[in-house]
Amino acid sequence: MFEAVEDLIGEHADLERQLADPAVHADQANARKLTKRYAELTPIVSTYRAWRRTGEDIETARELGADDPEFAAEVKELDKERDELTERLRLLLVPRDPSDDKDVILEVKAGEGGEESALFAGDLLRMYLRYAERVGWKTEILDSNPSDLGGYKDVQVAVKAKASHEPGQGVWARLKYEGGVHRVQRVPATESQGRIHTSAAGVLVTPEAEDVEVEIGPNDLRIDVYRSSGPGGQSVNTTDSAVRITHLPSGLVVSCQNEKSQLQNKESAMRILRSRLLAAAQEEAEREASDARRSQVRTVDRSERIRTYNFPENRISDHRVGFKAYNLDQVLDGDLDAILQACVDADSAAKLAAAGDTN
């Protein structure tokens, strides 16, 4: 399993030499790329060295244990430590998603269930905003289409990590598991007879693209402006500030009307469009590894659910990984760590199994 580590150690040492050269930092883009790769390899190298060192300590303790019982007792503790290092190294060597360091565009869309679905979409939005607040991420609502009772027909929000974070611990690394259909079971606010209803809302998560990652030709776009509609300030229905962008080669359409400025709405729409084009390009290029994206929203149909939020039982269930807990109220208040970790662990286990099959 660890044959490739020696090559990674060599690469790590080479990167260290390059980064020590002041001339390398004249090209800031290249320096950032080298620094990022160096940071990715450092925990692998340090863990492997500890694994090797513990193995040597075990051999020494066994030799000395023939004459001293204290050293013989130490072998058991060292074996346990080495097993832990082995598992950690196995996880570190699992192929990483190259987008794990990226920020995301998260979209929530009401589905079946009418006004109740829109209210649930609003609950999901609040859940993600509260979770982002808990972990110190920044959020920015790019566009929204509110419903009459205070929910959302659809809403798009940018989620950004702190300026510096551990390699592979960006927003996408955690929130990519949220894409799919979320089903709710509860008595709607509009229900007069107390009956439990089932409705659904869809969540789509895409890594936010940088300008250099998505090439958009000058003739690829059709940009239309129109008057905003729905709740808002004085500019609503009085100025042509809303923007609709159509990407002609793909047929993708993005609309934004949240801001009073046409320019700001255009910028927000372009961010959403770039993230969708990047996701589509990655799925096309890596179709064999795109199970996670294919599980995201295709149609907001109750039968295509990834997760159920059962209010009468205060229960949340993730159907992909078999996770179940009875703290729905806390989850909706942003306590998503346990359910996200269950998804991360299941993903890592699947990758480890796949790596074992190929060896």
C-alpha cells in the first residue's frame, strides 16, 4: 500500500528546495501552486516517518524484552500506535477530490409541495447559513425568489472558507454531500386539520470556478435585462436591473435580480454560471468518478430523496449512508457535523475499498 510514499517523499523534498529559492516567489501563481502541493504532502510524509520510526522502536523493544519485562510490555503499546498510524496513512493516501479546497455556490429550490416546499427550502437555507456561521465561513446570497409566506421558491448563496485552512478542508470538501433531494415530513403551516404532509426541496452544490478555469467566448452569451419582481425595495418593478444570462453553447440560463444594480446582478449571475459550467466540464471529463454529482438534483421528486427530515419524531435520516439521529431541531439550527462526517467516512471507506480492489 505504501510503495508510492517514497516517491511522494522525493517530491516533498524537491518542493522544499524550490520554495527555499527566492526566485521561485517572483511568480506568485506558481509559488502558490507549489506551496499548496507542499502542504498536501507534509502530513503524508510526517505520518510515514512516524510509522517507520515506530516500526523500528517495536523491533528494538522486542530484542530488549527478551531480558527486561518492561520492554516486553512496551511492545503492545507500540503495536497499537503503529496500527493507528497505518490507518491514518491509509486515509491520507486515498485519492483526493481536486475541488476539495474550493468554495461553493449552493442552490436551494422548492419542489413538490407548493408553499410548504418553499417554506422548507427556507429552513434548509437557514440551516446552511447557521452551519457556515458555526465553522467561520462567509456567506453571500447571490439571488433569491421568495415565496408569499416567507419561504423561497429558489435561492443561490456563495459560501467561502476562511482565507487559510487545512489542505482539502475547503467548503466543497464538506458541502458536496448535500446535493440531492431533501424530503420533509411535518404538519404544514397551511394545514388546518393537523395532517402530516410530505414535500421536498432540492439542493445543488457546485464548486465555485475561477475565471481561468472556465473559458467563455465573447459570443457565447446572450444577456437580457428586465424589471425585477416580487418583494423588495423601491427599485423593484421600476428599473431594468434584473439580468438573465443564457450560455448559448450549453443552453444554461441564469437569472439574478437581488441587487438594485444591473452590474451587480450581472456579476452574480456570471459567478453562478461559471460554477455550473465548471461542474459540467468536470463531470464530462471524469464521468467514471462522478457518482457524487450524479446523485444531486435532477428533478425535485420526493422519490429521489437523499435525506428525510421527520418533524413529529425529531428524526433526521440520510438514506445513502444509513445515518439516523433524533436531534432534527439541532441539525436545522446548523449542527451538521455528525451527518457530514458520516458522509465523509462512507466516502473514504468506499475509496479505500476501491483502492484495495485495484492492488
